Amino acid sequence: MGKQRKRKGMLLALACSLMFGSANWNNLLASNAQMTFDEKDSGMLNLSSQPRKTITGVVKDENGDPVTGASVSVKGTTVGVIADIDGKFSLSHSFKQNDVLVISFIGMKTVEEKIGNRKEFTITLHADATDLNEVVVIGYGTSTIKDLTGSVASVTAKQLDQLNTTNVSSMLQNLASGVQVSQSTGQPGETIRVRVRGATSLTGSNEPLYVIDGVPIDDPTMLDAISPNDIQSMDVLKDASASAIYGSRAANGVVIITTKRGTEGKPSVSFNYNLTTDFQIKNFRILYGDEWRNTVRKFAEQTLVFDPSNEYAPDILDPNSGALGTANTDWFNEVKQAGLRHNVDFSVSGGNKNAKYLLSLAVLDQQGMVKGGDLTRYNARISTELNVLPILRFGINATMSYTDQSNAGTSLFAAQGYRPDMPIYDESGDFDLTTGSPNPVANTYNQDNDDIYRLLGTVYGEVDIIKGLKFRSSLSANVEFNQNISFSPSFLSTRNEASGSENHYRSSKTVFDNTLTYNHTFNKIHTLDAVVGVSFESYSSRSTYIYGDTYPLDEIYTNIGSATNLTNWSNGYNAYGLFSSFGRINYRLMDRYLFTFTARYDGSSMFGSNNRYGFFPSGAIAWRLSQEDFLKDVRFIDDLKIRFSAGTTGTQNLTSFSNRDLYEAGSYNGRPAIIHSQVGNRDIRWEKSVLYDFGVDFSFFNYKLAGSIGGYIKNTNDLIWAYDFPSSSVGGSMSMNRNVGSVTNRGVEVNLTSHLIANKDWDLHLSFNLAHNKNKVTKLVAEGATQTAMKGVIVQGSSNQVLAEGYPMGAFLGYAHNGIIQSWDRVNELNAYAQELGQDYYNGNELKPGNQELVDMDGNGKIESYDRVIIGSPDPDVYGGFTADVRYKRFSLFANFGYQIGGQKLYNKAIQNLPGQLCGLIDYGLDDRWSPENPNATLPALYIGEGVPSFTDLELFDASFFRLQEVRLTYDLPLGKVVKGQVYLAATNLFTITSYPGTDPATVSTSSNYGGNYETSTYPGFRSLSVGIKFNL
């Protein structure tokens, strides 16, 4: 901002030189010569040299930087000066006692100071919320905040600079209303799940479309090519008015990422280093040693009381059987380690009116929290723009990255569940394989390594045809190469055989965009901003996989070809093309009536010839009430606008060639054969979402309070579903894609920001956002539906989270229950009921006191999968975030809070079981298990060898939470004007208030398209502490 103001000051200098010819601007700035306008001379400058009184001062911004070129004048007179390059001014005049000094600068709030008897002034100017330079990127263009007709959530550079994260997607967490950001494991290089106003697609991706410097990115993992420190801003387009220009890929919202660029001025060097350590949040206690053995024996004794023929309990109780080991192994501590991250960023930028440049380098070295898991990533970026002629520009943006990632061969949850009475090594010094599988420590020797190369590059040219009319052409390429090598040494196999595999993947995508933009104001009241364009996009990928076992050097992987047996190999190919034409018109009348019309016409090779093209229009209107005469005199209203938009967006949630008949190699009657595996559907259509959005944007009390309140309705139809049906040719099955489903999302959003305090010593910014989204599946296909007890409700899916008509996506499907069976009499009553209806038993022949009494919902006298019903919902009632940014002199504190109210999560450790081969136990609910002495227990009895209990709501818990997601304390080093430096301390996930008993209420399985609301299986939640230093010169 300081450099931009200096450039504006230079422009003022140039204007004065042109206007007044002989006046030497440099001398004017240096001497702070007084300027007065003489009405008789028609506004020509008069330089006075005999003042009666002189006042001096300095004008600074909220960061303490000088405001070059600030205007300092006496209110109601023509007397004034311009602040020099250091922000200093000197003004001589015959001042009166009540004279007021007016200090102003473009894009900043005007300040008035009473002069009185004062002779020295220190003035602080703050950014004006109505600055015309405050823009958001809306796709193939920009818009000022006040002129937006759509719903856009923006995360600014100042907010992004406070975050300590290695993942670009997670930078949106808690900062953008209506956006849910969920982590899975905390594992290095993990994928983040992002949802904008809920999920819509049944089988395809529900991730938003990412657009990096104008280039659409379909694969979120490509975001790893960018260092988070290279990002200037992130804008989330949520409604049709904002996102429809991306047509067929905008149904899940659009996240536009703008990277940093070079600016005019002397070279600027930036260096940032931080050291971060990650800790597991272990909010559970694992049983070890005699405590574990005594607990197992207790439950074995109870098992024999109600199941005398149990095959496992007698050996557990017999001290001479060897069923219980004598070891005391803390598997959790054996495989964990403190996570450690080194993050270094370096950049150089600068330029002049003819050329601008930016070069950046970043290195991330991360040691994961599980042994064997680590990641090293190198990022390099170049951005240049060259003005060949005043009307002609060329530029290049290129980002390159290399990632070396080792994935841990075991997990903390595996360690938590492994028997603590087993040793790490057997008597011969080899890894103990008593249980028939490698123990957690042995599994850390599994190798699973990825080498990933990524390139995102764009070259472009722009030409100004006439004033306001510009043509831009750009060619972009996204390229990825990924090599995965996995290897398991022979000592981890009970067959004493090593095994390994290689997977090679490469993809490339090119985008050729051509746009024509026009911007002009007619008669001072009509403003037209329009863009039209065409886009050509092509994508292809290839993959090769091969697996082999029995290697000559079985402890070190050398080459896949050295395997004695190559037993599995495959090859894959995907390709598609997309041709698009699009346009948008923004019309503004008298700066108060705003209209937007957007349309895109897409043609995709993913669809059959009958429905290859799709049209995606949208329209929006807005009314700036604050510009009307009846509100202009309402002093507390700075800006007030109501808006409404409607439109259509789409999704091409298909894999390549899904519209065609596909065949694969197989066998029939023991002989090679070609199998018809997929039936083509040339009538398959785009998934389309019709969106309605309405809201109020406001700013009150001299911009101290600003925000928006709005609501939306999103109806998504023609959802694609692939279902299997029998194949008569080979007795197997084949699949077919059809448009069969519908989903609705309805919600409200609130976003508030406040700049309560702004003075020389103190500054306080607060922000708050809240969102409510109600997701409901309204239509599903009946073929292949899951049978349940809910008559007339179509359910698809067989896991604990399913799709069900009338319920949210990922609703929990389980059994209703009537508490715990208290006696054998009740068991006999249930079995008698079953026998009356022709069944042998009510719930198998092993039902006994202490078991859950599941409800026979379909009334056939037998408990089976058909008795399941919807028992819970993962969707929260409300979610959002809150931030506080406070500065006191050189100290600043930033805090980022996240919260969720409502929603349920499955905690599968709530009802632990002890299989015959036994397992680890955590100290949760063990004292609340049923027994004759504890008949009022919440949880059923724990019987040895009984298996995994049926899923009921006893495993569902309220996932509400309030969390301090990020906190950062910064101190600005007093290094002078040339060099600026900061040191900072930061913490992530510092505390969480929740009743959820698991490790983290907010994590989800990112591999799940819908649902995934259960305890993940790799890493528990983690907390981070970091220290860093930053320099700019």
C-alpha cells in the first residue's frame, strides 16, 4: 500500500508539472511550499513566502508508513500543501482559533483536526472501506465491493498473511461464510475437503472449481504447486450471478485464487522462515500391562456366566494357556514422533512502467507425527509483465513444484488398537508376528513413496484497441507427473515373501482463452462493463500399474522387473475436451441501480451426441438504497444495498468415456474373453443447479460496522447415478450412467466486520460469519436400492452413511433399539415372538442379557439389515467463524475461531469389542458397560469374541464445538524505514470445547464424496506451535 501511495503521489507530481509548467515539483515536495488558489487568476497557483504562523506535521498510514502526496488544507479556504515523500508537511497562514485542518488522500478516510494553539501534528489515515481500488475477482474480470450484484466471500492478503498452513485450501477455514473446510488426518500432504453451500452431486466431486490466475483447476491436489505465501487473495463465488460465467463446472461454487505480482518501484526483497512442531491431541487413555490384562479377564469371567460354551474365555482365564502375553508395549508411543516443519519463503519483486516482475522460492520440509511419514516440497514461481507499447502488454505466470513424500506404513489408530501384551520382537530378534499380521512398529518399514512434479503456466497478451476496449489472449498448461513406489520387505510377511508395486501417472491440460472487455461511462450516469470470450480446453492422462512379489534383495527395493512373479498390471487412459463461449454485462445507472446478465455455452466430449451442449444463464439486480435522496441524510448509513440473483450452473461429474460402451478383458469358461462392462448412454445430460440468492449489504457508522445478510435456494437436478445390472452374456454385471437424482440446499448466511478502534496506538478489527444450510435428497433411482424399514423411502448405499429421499446426504442408517436386554426371560420373550412369525430366533441364536434390544421395524420377527432406519444426520444447524485482529503500537495479535452447532459424528470406539484374538482398549465407557451389578449402564455388555456390535445411535455423538483454530502474536522490529521485520509466535488448534468423546469433532474422511463423518484411521487431531521471522526491504 505504501508503494501504491507513492506512485499516486508521483502521479500528482506529474499532474502539477503539466498544469503549471515552470513549477518544479521536486522542489515543491522538498520544501512543502504553500499552495493557494487565487480566484482572480482562475485557479492558478500562488506560492506565498510570508506566513504569519507555521504548523508542521507528518501523515502516516495505520502501519506507520508515510503517506506521500497527502493533501493538507485549511477547511473552508484555498490554503493547502502536499505532504512530501516522507509524509511531512509545513503550512504557513494567518490561522484563526477555530480553523480546522483537513487531511485527505485517495482511497483513505479524510481526517479533520482542530488547529487551535497547536504547532505540530501527527496524523494517521486509515483505509476507506469504499476505496474504488478494493476489488474482488469474479471470473474474467473484477468488480468493486459496492458494485457487486452477486454473493462473493473474500479473504484478503492481510488475513492470509496471518495463517500458518501448508495447504492452500485450508486458508479459507472460518474466514468465508458458507464455506466448510474439513481436514482428515493431519498427515503430510493430505487432501482438504471444501464445501460451498453444501454438497450436490451423488457420485461426482463436490469440491468447488478452483481458478488460479484465470486458469480453471479440476484437481484440488494441483493447489500444492503453489506456496501459500504466494497468494494475494481468495474470492469465493457462491451464487449464479457470480459463478455462472464458469457454467458447467460452477455448481459447487468457484474459488478464485489471485497470486502476488510485481509492482512498480525499486526491488523489494521478502524473506520468511518459520519452525513448527506438531503434537497429537491424545484425549484418550490406552490400557497397558496388568490393567489391560485384568480388564480382559474381567470381561472373560462375565462372558462365561452368560455363555459357558465360549471358546476364548477359558484360555484367557487360564494362566498356563499363554493366551495373554507378558509384554507391556506402548504401541502408540513406539510409532509416534513429534511432527516438525521447516518452512522457508523468499521472493524478489519490482519493476517500472515498462516491466514488472516477481520471483519466489519456497521450501517445506515436514516430518509427520508417525514414523515413516514425511514430506519435502520445493516451489518456484515467476511472474513478469512487459509493456511493449503503451497499448500492448505481454506476460507470463509460471509455478513449478516438486514433492518428495513418504507415506507412513502404519497409523496411530492401528497402534491404539493393537494388543499391548504382544512384544515388538520375538525371541529370535525378528518382528513378532504372533497375531498373523505385522505389528505397528514392523509396519513402519513398509515403503510408500511418491515423487510428484507439477507445472502451472500461462502466457498472455493484452492490447488496448480503443479507450475502454481491451483484447486478451492467454494459453495455459497444467502438467503433472507422479511416480508411486511401494515395497513391503519379506520379514513383514508370514509367507516370507517381499512384495512391491509401481504406479506411474501423468496428466496434461491446456486452456486457450480469448476475451474482449469493454468499460465506459456515458453521460456520467450510465456505466457499462462487459466481457465476451471463447475458451478451448483439452485434458488427457495416462497411468500404468504393476505389482510383483518375491524379490532377490527382499529388504531393499531395486526394480519392479526383478520380481519373480508379476501378478497384476493395468493401464489407464482418460481424455476430454471442452469448448465454451461466454459473456457478461454489468450495467450501472446513477451508481444506484445495478444489473448483471451472464451466460455461458459449454460443449463437452464427456456427454453423448444428444446432449453434448449446455446453456447456463444468470441474471442479477441490485439497488443501492443509500444513494437515494430519502436516505442520503441518514448519517449513520454509509452504504446500503439489496440484491437478488437467479441462474443456472452445472457439473460434468463424469469420468471420460462414460457415455460410451466399454469393454474389458476377462475370461469365460476358462478361456480369454472380451466382457461388455459398461452400457453407453448417449442421452446422459449435465447435472444442473438452479440457484436463487437474495441479500442485503450494508455499512454503518462511518464504516465501523459492515456486512451482509442473505439467503439462498439451490435446486440440483439430473444428478448422475451409475448402477449395476446383470449381464446375460457372461453371468456377471455391467453398469450404466443415468440422470436420476435431485438434491436441494437452502440456507442463510451472515457476515459482519467491525473496525472499532483506529488510532496511533490501538487498532481493533473484528469479523464474524454464520451459515445455516439444509441439505435434502429429493429424488433417487429405485433400481438397486437398499431395502430398509422405511416404506416408500428410496435409499441408496450400504454403509453407515447413505443417500435417502427426504434426508440429508450422508444420513446415518442404523438400527433402532429399546435399550439393553436385562434378563433371560426377555430373551425368551423375543425368541417366542420370532417363532410365532415363523422365525427360529429373534436376533440369532446367541442373544443374551446385556445385548442391545434391536427393534424389528418391518415386523417379520427377525432382526436383519431390512430393519435399519435413518437414525441421525451429519449436517450442523449452524457453522462459521470469528476473528479478532488487535494492534497495540508494535505488537499485534490475531485470533481465528471456528464453531459448529449441531450435527452428529460416528465414534466407533464408543462400543468397543473384544474379538477372539483380542485387541487394544481405551479407557472409554468400560465402567459403563452392562452387567448384573450395573443394570442401568448406558452401553451393552462386552463379551469376548462377540464381534462388531450392530450400529445404533449409541455410537453417534453431538459434533458441536468451539475452537481456537489459529492465534498469532507479532512484534514489528524497529529496523528503520528501509528494512521492515517481524518476529512472531503462533499456535494452531490451541483448544477445543466439545462434548464429542473422540479425538476431533471436525475431521472427516476426505475420500468420501458425501458423509465421511466418522473417526478417521490414520492420525488423531493435532496441535501446532510455531515461531517465525520475516523481513522486507
